[in-house]
Amino acid sequence: MPRSDTGHQCIECSVVSCKFHDQQGRCSLDRIQVEPTPMAYTGEAADESMCGSYKNR
């Protein structure tokens, strides 16, 4: 269960095709779900995880 008492967080995002991306380069969601990328075991961060909260514009 996510904690709601962690303070104010800023989620920076450069995925302009997501409907939650704002003009200042931030995510407009209060929180995101980070999910593992299926079948990627390279050890590189970009290959291992993805934003599960992504929605196409």
C-alpha cells in the first residue's frame, strides 16, 4: 500500500505522448505505478522498468 504521508513529491516526466504530461515537463498524477518490463533482464534501468500509469493522449 503506498504511503500518503511522505510529503510533496514532484514526478518529472519527458513522455509527451502521455495524457498526464504537462507543459512544464511534469506528471499531473499524484502518484504513478512503476512496473517491471516483461522479459528484460539487462540490469539497465531503462530496460527493467516502465510507468504503469501511462495513458496515450
